[in-house]
Amino acid sequence: MDFTVIQNLDFLYITLWKNFVDTFQVEIISPNGETSGVIRSTERIKNMELGETKISVFNGQPVQYSDDQEILFLFNSSEDNKILGGLWRIIITGSSIIDGKFNAWLPTVEQVTKDTKFLIPNINTTLTLPSTSRKAITVGGFNSIINSLADFSGRGYTRYNVYVKPDIVAPAMGVLSTKAGGGYDSFTGTSAAAPFVAGSVAILMEWGIILNRDPFLYGQRVKGFLRKGANRNQSITYPNTEWGYGRLCLKDTLDYLTSYV
């Protein structure tokens, strides 16, 4: 597992998730060839320094809410130097393998810049917490002018492909909205897409609960109707890892609700 680091980072982490049944050993090799040596899975915490870079490896165990295992890699700069820039390598060796799958994630671009990246990344399974929660309404983003998915929108599905994420997509580029301190501004990002869905949910719940037309219109029921009422392109197969069940459409969702109540 190879990744590149720019010269001016103070802190970096990598999270690796795997089936606890599998037994992995890891080894870290720095850009100048220094090695951590083999780190066994039974070593709960391993601290080391490779050159001027301080590294900690945490081998997790199953917890109350997950039977998987997380291996966490923390990279910290020393007082006088940044994390060593260049190509880092994490060698993963299986000593007892039943499942054999693992996934690893770097921080988002906002934390490490686009120059810190895996050499062979996978654009799918790039949703960030809490959007991977099964019961949440997960919103992706698209460019409503040219009707194309935004390149920064996280792709699904979830790690084991057990359920579909994202659920739907909403406009996420050049969204005109109010800004702090007054006035208006243009915003881009899935943080601009999510309010479209949040506002739609508020309208739906007012229609159903406040006006007593559908007193149980909340939770998974409202998500189900949002999915059903989403606009879909006939040339695309749904659901999929990019668009989920389609583009948010409050009108069609309300039409379906009216016909089902």
C-alpha cells in the first residue's frame, strides 16, 4: 500500500479496516528506506521514529458496536521538522487469512491537500462519516447546470456493499444562499447539497405530521419516499455508487405521498 506525502505536513493518519478473523502483520517503510520492522497484530500500540517522523500504530479489537478491526497509523512531525515527504509504503502480510479483504482511507483533501494520496486509489467507497450510517439520508452532489456528478462527491457503496449509499443527490455547485453576517454568496460542496434535502424533509414532515396528513412521516418512511420520488436518467442503472437512487425531486415525492396516503 503506497502513498505520497508532501513536504509540509505536520500530521497525517491512515485508517485500515479488516475482518478481525484475519491476522495481519504490517511494516512501514519511509521514503529514505528506513523500516519499522514487522509489527505483529498482538502489539496493541507500537511507537517508533523513522528519521524525524514519529509514528504510532494502534491494532484495534472488536468493540461493542463493531466486530471488525481497525489498524490506525498516526504520523507526526518532530519539533523542528515536518513529516518526511515522498513515497511511503505499508507492507501488509497475512499470516492467517479467512476473508482477505481490507480497506484503507487517508484524511479528506481539506486536511492533507490533494498532493497526499494513494498511488493507486479507488474512487468508490469514499463516503465519509456519518454518511455511511444505514439509517441516515446520505446526500451526494451534482452540477445542476450540466447535470453531471460533482467530482468531489463521495461514492458508495458501503464497505461490505450491504446497503446502498448515497441515497440521493442534490445540487452542490455554485449554490446561491445566504451567508453569515448578511447578504448572499455562492457555495460549492456536498455541504451545500445536504440543505436541499434537509429542507425538503422539513416540508414533508410539516405536510405529514403538523398538518396530520401522514402522522408517521419520519425516519425511514420519509427516506423511502425521497428515494422513490427521485428523478432518474433512463440511460443509467439505479441504484448506483454515484447517484444512489437519483436526483432529489420534492414535487414527485409529494405526488407519491399523496397517492399512497
